[in-house]
Amino acid sequence: MPAGELAPGDWGEGFVDRRHPHTYAHELLLVVDDLTGARSNRLSLAVGKGFAPFGTDDPMSRPFVRFPVNHHLAQILERWVALAAWRNGPITIEAGLFDGDEPERPGQWPRFGGRFGDSWSARVTLRPAAAVELQGSHASVASPEHRPGAGLTQRKWDVSARLTPPVAHHPAYVLLEWARTDEADGFFHFSSLLGEAAWSPGRHRVAYRLERTTRPEEERLLDPFRSERPHLDNQIFGITRWTVHTLGYTFSLPIDALPAEVVPLAELSAGRVTRLEGLFDPESFYGKTTFWALTVGARIAIGMRMHRMGRYGAALPASGMAHSHAMSGPE
């Protein structure tokens, strides 16, 4: 959408501030899988454009259409990446090198020369049972806000639990997540607590998400919903906290004559934005500190369904795609 996704509070890419646009190619990778040839001890390598091994699944492959505020705190996306993943039984370890720069427009590719390898991340995932997934990850991202590479480094942490047990013999899904990003050696820090759940009885699906996330407020241009890119220096002049409740409902309508599906949907969000520190005053900027938003639409899918974006090769268990399909729905 030229004016940005109508998602209140999404740091960097919602209607509030459109400056981290998603690009046309999210994932374009070459994956060499199962290098060991042993089913219980798998090793894979991947190179190309994709997600760094950090944090939780991209919101695009989760139950809601509306992205959470913490998207750029909890995922590192659309970089040139070189990744290795090793899985032995219930334990998976991933590590990756990538470029730190964020895209500035939909058609822009990441910088390779002078940037690739300036950032790294690692993620450990434990699956003690078929319906339980625990992960912890850490990353150092060099100058994400300044494409040439002269900006501040971000230190990022993310811990989550993902549960997919059936409830009343129908697919269910729960995600609990904590994320934190530090800038300027900890002078600025932003944190997030998020919980979301969904249940899919038959063709219906109901979902709920509660999020409490702090985010930076940066100097705006004449268009108040834009900030300067790239930053000439550190332009954070405030920190706000967004508390958002979102309730969603979908209904699946398969098309028998085609491998296709239409899924009408409705999502209602209500929340509050609070100034924590700095000069930015959300009440003066937005006119109030509470808000609500309603999204009505439909997802249309043709062909294969979406996988769990951001996990490749040995990092994606065979059961992971089925869980993702059951809960994310078609795209």
C-alpha cells in the first residue's frame, strides 16, 4: 500500500510511520539440506535473501493480518544472509551472517558490498514435545537505520514459547514472547511482551493477541508520518509504549474446482499509547492516547500454502509446516 499498512503503532511500516517497507522479494534462497545424511542429526546451509535466524515467525505466517508493534524488534528480515542450521533430536542451533541495513523502498535490494557480514545472529530452539517449541536468540545488527553503515548498532534478544496442542480435537496455537533491543550501548532500550492465541474449529478460526511494546519516536519530516532516511545522526527524541488488544475471526471457503481458498476476515484492535520519556507527546501528535481500528477483508490463496517464514533446512521440522498451515491460513 503506497500510504502504508493501516496498522496502528507498527514501528517503521504502519500508517503511523512508513519507513521500513517490505520489499517485493521476501525470500529468495538456495538451501543445501541434510548434508550429514542422518535423519536424527541434520546439517543444512542457506544463502540468498531472507530472514536472519532470530526471534519468532514473521507475522505474515501467523494468524493475524495486522502486524504487531514489535515486528522490527522480534524479527530481522530481508537481508543478504549466509546461514547454517544443525538439528540433533529436539535441539536446533542456527547461526547467520548478514548485512545490517534495512530496505528503504519496496524495490530496493540489500547492500552487499561493504555491508554483508557486519551483523550476526544465533538462535537455539528446543522441541521437547511435538506440540511445544521453545526458542532463544541474540543478534548484533550494525547500523540498520543508516544504509551506508554509519549508524548505531542494535543488540537484540528474543525468547518465546510456541504451543500447538489440539483443543477439543481442533487445531490450536499459542505464542508467548519477550523481546528487547538496545541501542547506543544501552542508552536506549525497547522491550516487548506479546501473547497471541488461535483456535480453529472446522472452517472457523478465532484469535486474540495482547501486546505491550515500547518503540522509538524519531524526528518527523513535513509529512508527520515520515522520518528522515537515512538518519544523519541519532534522531530518537522520545519513547512510547503501545498496549494493543486485537480480536480476529476468519471463515474458510475452499474452491473445490481449483486448489484455491477464499478466507473472509475481520479484526478489531483497541489500545493505548503512553509517553515514557523524551519530548514526543502522543496526545498532541495523535489528538488522543486511545485508539481503535477495524479491518475487514479476505485472504485469497492459490496453490501451495505458506511455510514458516524465516526457518530453512534443518531449522524447519517436518511437522512445522503442518502446524503453520493449520494456524496461519492461506496467503
